[in-house]
Amino acid sequence: MFDYSLIINGIIEGDAQTVQQFTKQALREKYPPDKILERGLIAGINIIAEKFKTERVLVPEVLRSTRAMHAGMAELQPYLKIKPNTSVKAVLGTVAGDLHDIGKFLVNMLVSSVGVTVIDLGVNVSPKKFVDAVRRERPVFLMMSALLTTTMWDMKEVIDELISAGLREQVKVIVGGTPITVEFAREIGADYYFEDAFELKNFLQDNFNKLKNK
Amino acid sequence: MLKGGIESNALKFLTDEDIKKIHQASMTVLAEAGVEIHERAALDLCAEKGARVDYDRNRACFNEDLVMQAVETAPSTVTIYGRGDDSRNITLGGTKVYMGTGGTALNVIDFDRKRRKTTVEDIAKTARLINGLDNIHFFVIPCYPNELDTEVVDVNRFYHSINNTTKPIMGGLFTEDGVDRVINMAAEIAGGLDKLVERPFISFISSILSPLKFDDVRTRMLMKISKAGLPVATSCAPLAGATSPVTLAGTLVQLNAEALSGVVLSQLVHPGAPILYSAVPTIMDMQTMSFLFGSVESGIMNAAAAQMAQFYKLPLYSTGGISDSKQPDQQAGYEKVLTALMPALAGANFIHEAAGQLDSGMTISYAQYVIDNDINGQVMRAVRGIEVDEYTLAAEVITKVGPGGNFLAEKQTAKKMRTEFYYPKVSNRTNYAGWEQAGCKDTWTLAEEVARQILENHTPDSIPEEIDKKIREMEPGIK
């Protein structure tokens, strides 16, 4: 019986090499990829999520653990049943004038881990680029991040442009980032706000099948 | 958590030249004015050991040789022990910094935010509270049990302190026979007087009055304690402008003379007895004639006193983290930081009054202990300063991350983030929305929550039952 705690501990330690090595080993020993994902990688990051909630780990440790999980994911990806073209799609980016990508990186990793295909537009993304991507990719979600109080209003501009382009109804808008609050999200007409990447991941996990069938 | 005993000499108000000048001026004061002593046995001892004694005026004058001989025989380090817990020992001397509580308040601001008279229960509760606060390294018995008869005050103050904390204890005394009774009680717990003297977990304060005066009772106490060989501070508290010169330099000269005269008397009684160079320099408010504890001048003088004690290679009893404010507010915050940070950065050994005190030392507050624990933690972080070595210089990490990258997910970040930064318990550090969501609580409220939680859940090792029974038989007045 493969010991999934080897992968779990690797994630808790934030050791990408260890996670990669044991994920490979589990695959060699013919354990089902979706089980390795669930009992190893997801189980590990869930422990970190819980510890983060109770302030027993800090952001750098979350980042390292997420990176480690991602290293395992990269090994699993070719074998997973959920193929990108059948899964839920999300377009992700940091708004214009804002170069922060740490939170966005976390969102990318965690959202990917539940089977969502992420199209990451990067940082300093203009409203036009966001709208073009929504038109082109037809994602379920548009996820926007802002770290500055001076750039957060760009999120409203993106939403306004989606409305002008007649695309607003076909996509759910999710916003996040340090200065963003639930009130702000409501004010600019976004659909969802999550306080951190783990909350977003939990939401997607709980609603994944519902979203997929839409 | 930052343990006490970290060293610092980052702050120096006095040059080597200044220190010598203060020393010389104090020698002149001790030789010419001398000190007034009202205990005949002490005057006799001074005369016998070569001091110039004027019995008509109760004066003893010490020349430099006699003073420096006492400085020589006094130990350069004094350890006060944790009761049954060596990890809590404090070794005073050099530039090692420890911070703790101070006394003696008559009032407390309780959890209902009303001010009332302190009782014996407040001694037990403050001892228990600080036992659970990492950045309070020792316990000076902080308040007076107003409801008790004077003859049982000393044993009660020490008993309830010992029973509720294993951190090193120091306390003032209110009755003359209290000295013997407290020593007997502590000896019972230690398993004999010799064991108590070898590893003292209690120590005493017996004050010298400014300017330059030893009253009879406190002198007898000091002599008794030194004879027993237990650590003692002489708590010299000149009030600049009133009981010492208005100039800070002048107050330092007088304070130095007073502190050294305490050392002299203890060493005449018992060469080698543990004695602390004791400094409580303060100023008077010239508008209101109020005694001021939390002044910036007090911070400066305490830092300078640390330099003087280091010059004599004597362990220091110092004062900081003090405030004249009446409640845990902004004034309390800035006065405490100012007066704690300066002596700490100068390497002051035993910074007392640095927890829980408000109202110029007359009032304590449960919430304030928790706030001060955070202030002390941050002060100790400053004392630790900047570690510079190949690993901390991090050239390799900077190169690896490169321009435009970030350091959050680097191994070094995860490894060092808990020790490079101090994490306060009761500061609001979230964004505005997060603060609102958590109930818009101020520091006072947050500190009350932490204090309540510690008092409800924390149980220190109390005095073993059998010994406790014996002590209560010896001292039936213990509540």
C-alpha cells in the first residue's frame, strides 16, 4: 500500500522535489491518478489551508506548499481523466496598472488543483484584454485581482466593458485582493468575492459538478 | 518568543569621559556630604571599616578607596532563579537585558474598567497572568493587599507570588520581622536556607531615600538581607528638580552616589553579598509638583545608569516601561515604549516596572500586562538588533530571485520569518475591512480578551501540597 503521507508531508514541508518524487513513485506503482490527487496532493494542501485559517502557517509557507503541490500536479496531469477541454474554464488576471502576481499565483495553483482550466492573462491586464479573452475562451469565470487601492476601480471598468460588449451574462465575475471587500464587490457589480484563495478553492470544489453541467 | 538576557550596547548617552566625570563627582559627594544613616549598628560598622562617621549628624562619609573596595567585592553577576525551572533564571550583569513588573500599586483597573483598591487576590492573579506572558521575565510584586493587617502583608505578598509563578520574584517589605518570616517561608520551599541562598528564587527591595538618606527600618532590613546572602536592590529614586538637581547630569551624580552607598553598606555587612546597583531616576512636574514616572528624561537617565553600572561591573536594577497615564491609552503606549526602549538598548539588566503599571505606579491593569508583554517583545527585538552573517546577507537568495521577482516562497523566508519579525498578540494589523469584521476592537479590548483567556486557562506549578501545609501552619495569617 502506497503511503500517501509521504506526499502529504512533502506538501506540508513545502518541498517540491519530495512531492514530485513520491507522486512519480505512486504513478509507477500504478495507483490511480485521481486517488493520488485526492489522498495525496489535495489532502496535503487542505492541511495547510486549515493551518492557515488558524494562523499556524504564514503566507510564505502556503506559497511553498502550493508550489510543491503544483510539482506533483505536473506529474499527474497527463494521466488525469478530467481533460482541459471538458472542464470548467476560468480567465484570470491582475488588473491594469497593477504588477502583483503572488495572490494570483496562489489562485491559479489552487483553482487548477480542483480541475478548473485556468487561462492566466498575467499582470497589468487592460479591460480590452479581459473582454477579448472572455469573448474568445467563453469561460465560466472571470477572476480579477488587484493589490492597490488605486487599481481596484479598474475592476469596475472591466465589468462595464463586459456589459457594453453584451458578454456580462455569460460569465461569473470573481474579484479578490488585499483592498477588496465584499461591499466593494457588490458595489462594482461582481458576482463573488472570496477572502483568500482557499475559500475560492472550497467554493469551486463544492460546486464543481454543478458548474460543469451548465 | 524572545527570551530575556539578550545583550545590547547600542545606545550610549555618555562618553567614557562623561562616565569618569560622573564617577568623580559622586566620589566627592560621598566623601564630603556622605549619607545620613539612622541605624546605630550601621554607623558603627561604617566607622569600624574606615568611614568617617559623625554620630551627632548621623552621617557616614566614604572615601573612594572604601567605595571601590565594595565595588570590587560585590559580585558582577547576580542570578535570581526560576522556582523549579532553570529556563526561567535571570542572570543579571554586563549588558544583558531582562524586563519585568514593578510595584507597589494600591489600585487596579479590573475587567469592568473600574478602578478599585487592590487585594491579595490581585497579587495571585497578576502572578498567574505574567507566568503565561513570555516577554515578562520576572515578577516584582506589583500591588499592596489593602484588606490585610500590616503584620501579615509581607508573608501574603510573597506567598501568593511564589504560589502563582515560577518566574524569579522580587518584592519590597512593609514590616521588619517580615524579612525573617518571608526568608523562613522561602527556605521551607527551597528545602533549607542554604539551598535558598545558593539558588534564590526570591529577592528583595529595601529603598534608600533621596537625597542620600538611609532610614532606620530599611537599613536594618538591608543589613539582614545582605547578612543572609540574598539578592537585594536599594531602589534609589531621585526626583530631578525636587529631591535631586534639576540637571540630568546632577541627578545621575547623586543617583550614582546613592546606588554605590547601598553597595558599600551591603558589602561592609557581608563582602560578596549579592547587591544590585539600583536606579529609579525620575523628574518632577514643575507645573503641578507631581512625581513623574513616564518621562523621556527618565528614559535617558535609566539608559545612562546602565552605562554607569557597566562601568563598575555591577548588576543593575533599572526602571522602564512606565507611564503617568491613568488608563491603557495612547499616552501609556508612547511613554512605555520610550522609557523601555532607551535603557534596554543601553543594556540595562533588570528593567522593572515594565509591565502592568499605570498612574505613575499607583495603579495596575490586567489588560496593560498583555499590552506591555507586546511592547517588551518588540523592545527585546530591537535589543537583538541585526544579525549579519553570510546566510542573513542573502546575496545568493537575491541573485536567485533576480530583478522583478519576489521572496515570499523562498526557503529562507519560511525559515527565518518567525525569528526575524516579532508578531504582536494585540496589535491591529489587518486591513480596515478585516478590522471592522472582527468588531472594530481597540488594543485595550483585545488585551482584555487575552488576559481573560490566560487567567481562565493557565495554571502554574503551585507550591507542593505538603510544603504548603507546613507554611500555612507557620503562617496562619496567609489567606
